[in-house]
Amino acid sequence: AWQGPALVRYPRGNGLGVALDRDLSRQIPIGKAEILRKGKDLAILAFGTRAAAAMAAGETLGATVVNMRFVKPLDTELLISLAQSHRAFLTVEEGSRMGGAGSAVAEFLLNEGVVIPMRLLGLPDIFIEQGDASQWLADLGLGAAGIEKSGRELLALLAPSPVRA
């Protein structure tokens, strides 16, 4: 059992998740992510409420989708393994991009000397007006369609350039 401070974030409005487990004694290992879908080339690392949208995008893209579950500690073992088996990472969070969960992934990989193309999706460093969360998430590219678009753009950057005569 965890002996230090912890934070559980509950989203506003309706939350998407899984069916409740009747066995309330089952523990989630601290700092361990959950692979929701195995794919190739692209690994989408979803933090928090963006897991369902990431899963929808991952299905279309044939990508691996991971519910990261924890920001601190990160599942560093899984990150290294995914970096060895995938061509790019796309992190997705409903938090700030600057200094957020995606930044923590990038910092960890940088410190380990792991080089992998990445794109970080999250909230920009601007004031976001009050409103329907699903609408502003979609407008900021954090819905399934926006995540898919970013994934396609990232994969296109990795494609070999055509040879010109």
C-alpha cells in the first residue's frame, strides 16, 4: 500500500470508464500503466480523461493505446519498451502541455538518451473560457478526431520522402 500523499483527479461532468469491479480489494499497482490496445508504429500515451478518445483514434490508426494511469511515478519500464518497438509517441492529456504529463515523458526519455519522435497534445498556455468541455476539447484537438489527425501528421513526418528525378 502507498504510504505517501496521493491525488486522485475526478473529471467534471460524466466520466467514461470501465464496469465497476465487484472486488473492491483489488489493487492497481502504483506507477503501472495499462495497455488498452496493441498496434504498431505509433504509441498513443493517454493521461486521464483522454483515454477513451485516444482509444477511438488508436483503432482508426492501428496504434498502440496506453492508459498511463499515473503521472508520478511514470511507468518508465513500459516507456522504454514502447520506444524500442514503436516509431513515434503521441501523448494526450487534458492538462497543460507546458510542464504536463507529456513533458514528463519527454524529459524522462531525454535523460535516458532515448530518441523518438513525439508530439504532445494538451491544453495550450492560454485562458480557456467556460463552456461545454466536450466542445472545447474537440476545438483544441483533444477529441478522437483531433488525436487521429495529429497521429496521422506525426506518422506522415516519419514516412520516407519520395525520390525525385
